[in-house]
Amino acid sequence: MLGHAGTDPEHVYHTFEEIEATESLDPLLESARIVMRLGLMTAEEILEKYEALRHRVTQAAEVVVTRPRLSSKEDVMGPLAPYHPEKVNAEATRPIDTGKRVVAFGDESKLPEKLEPRHLAVNINSAMHDLMVKYPEMVVFGEDVGHRGGVYFVTNNLQKTFKASRCFNTLLDEQTILGLAQGMGYMGMLPFPEIQYLAYFHNACDQIRGEACSLQYFSNNQFKNPMVVRIASLGYQKGFGGHFHNDNSFTALRDIPGLVIACPSRGDDAAGMIKTCAALARIDGRVVAFLEPIALYMTKDLYADGDGQWQFTYPGPQHAIPLGEVRIYEPDASDILIVTYGNGVLFSLRAAKRLRDEHNIEARVLDMRWIALINHEAIAQHAEACGRILIVDEGRRSGGISEAITMGLVEHLESPLPIKRIVGDDTYIPLGPAANLVLPSEEDVFNMALEMVGEHQSLKPHRTVRA
């Protein structure tokens, strides 16, 4: 009924007879006929109610037009992304009942902080157990997350421990998953939906962009739908699954106002970060995308097979990493700063070791951990100390994180410094070994850093190679 807009007069393309026939099917009129037919109200009573509602709307409109108008960008953006860091950090580190933890993990000796160091997937799983103990209103759901424990077993035993009412499988439909998360958030629950692969997020992007992240904004913070969306992400297994499983496209996520994006590279960081994500959702109603690098889920070694240096002890239930806090490797190194995240952290650390051992070049590696909000101040501070910056971004050249890092450095550095970047190419990720042709690699990082430092290494005394 009626035209699409004021510039779309319906009588231009419908006859008056057609318009009248359509209006006779108005659901409001049909409802009135049913009410009258059942003898619930008379026509006069219906009209009286209708006019009373019209009067209420008119009165409300007269009040609304007298209210103050938005007069600054602070007024406009105020309800977009509320953040109370002290309250969030206090919530993230709030103790969890020890007795309930023991029940959840099965025995005091099985508390994860008392076990040997483990890889990323296990640490995330331990943190999820802790969070479900801490928040009775927390619900985990997605494709295969229940009895199977997820494709990569990150949700292993959650359904067994907390029952199917709190951890369950959904339809194979991302719009359903994220729509369900919104509804649960409205109702005061703490939803942790899982999107099985980053490529699948694009099927339902508007559930987050157009609805979840905009609710606080358009309701002036009257309503919120907090959630932490876990997404298995980035390239892995030498291109297995092609672009349906491997996806390095962040553009759609970065374009969403108010969305927090986390991307841990190691297990203890993941455990600390996901607790802050839960607190952001609970305290400030925030929507968080928690990107989990698939290639690092089961990674145990850093430099050599069997070294076990990429396994970490669970940091305990009260450990949390504040939003925006970076991690620094080799903080005294000053020849070049490598800024990266996710899989790039391992590439960069391996390349840094080769640079040190083979060329006496000292590289400082900065793991961003949070890729929205980016800590530009910290990046600039370490860049000033090193004098050269290499950005390793496994996202695409166009729309990747490197664009924001580069501009942040331009805006925050006191004087210009050499900046280069290694990025993924602007393409879908192909099947098989061909994937390595379009994604950053350890060799790329090594060669670019060596090129940037140039002759500098020849001026330094030779040192004994470290194992």
C-alpha cells in the first residue's frame, strides 16, 4: 500500500480501482472485521480506540519536536560504542567460584592452570569453560559446536559439562545463528555464537553491521544486544578448502562502527583476551568479533619441530588482557620493528631469529592482538625506538589492517620513518599449495626486513649464533 516514498506517487502506475482494492485488504481493517464478527468490539468502539491512539501519537510528536537536537559529533557518536575500561577490567578479572570450577573441570587436579602448557585450541576451550561457570546466562551455539565439539574441537566437552540448553548445534545458516544471538542479547543473555569460517560471516554480515552494532546507536543506548562472535579465520592447511574455508578479508568487519575485533596468536593471550571480550559485552553491551587463526589452533612448535615453544600454560581464571594492549617480543631490539598479528606473529618471530643469527640484525616484533581498536600510540612509540617499520598483514592489500596501521603511523610519528608492508594479494585464496603464492610467508618477512636494514648490519660486530 502507498508509494515507496514521497516522490513515488502510487496513482502514476496504479488505477484508483486497483488502489482501492489493495486498501480493502489492509490487515488493520481485516483485523477490525474479525473483532466485530466475533462480537468483541463494535465499530464505534474500534473507531474510538483508533482515534485515541492517533491522539497519543500526535501528543508524542508535539513533545519530540521540542527536544534538544544533536549539535556535536560527540552527541552523535556517544551511544555508538560505550566503553568503561575500569569497569570492564574489573569484570574481566572478577574471581570465579573455585568450587564450581572444580565441578566443571572434573577435579581440582584437572584445573587447566595446573596442567602442562597446551596449544591455542585447548586454551580457548579452558577459557570457555571458565566463562560458562562465571556467567550462567552464557550460551554457546553454532554449526557442530555441540556433541562433536566443533570442527577443531574448540568447544569440546562444553555440551557434556553444561548440557544442551547452553551449548547446542544450529541450522547451517549464519543469518539464523547471528539473528538468534541478537534475540538472546535482547533478553539479557550472553550469547557466544560461532561462525565456522570467516568466509561464512559474509553470508550474514548485515546481522552485525545493520542490526547488532547499530542497536545502541539508534536507540540512544536504551537497548543493546551484547555478544562475542567466535570466528575460525585466516589461511591454513596450505589452501585446503579454497576460499570457502580460507579467508583473509577483514574489510567488512573493519567497516562496522563500534565492532571490537580481537585476534590472538597464542593460547595464553587468547584466554586473557576472550575474558575481556565477555566483560565488554556484559558491561557495555558491545559486539565483539573474536578471530581465531585456524593454522595456529594446534600449533605446538615455534622454531623447530618438537621445541614446544608455541604451547603456553593456562593463565588462570582472573587473568585478562585489556582492550588494545599489545605484546612485544625482544623489547630491546632496535634495528627494525615488525608490526603484525595472527599467523604473522609466527612468521615474524621465525624471520627475526634468522635475521639475528645470520645477519646480526635485531628485530622487535609487536603483536597487535586487537585489530579494532588499534593501539596506534603503542605502535608509534616502538616505531620511534627502532627507526624502521615493517608491517606484516595477512589480510589483503586493499582493505587490510596494514592501511590503518600505516596511516596511524603517519599521524602519530613525530617525524617520518621508513615504512613498508607485506600483505596478501587482492584475490580469493586458491586451493592447494597455490595459496602460498598470494599470502605472506616467513621468507617474505626475512627478505624485506633484510632489505630495509640494508648495510646497517655490516657496521655491527659479529655475535655468536644463538640456538
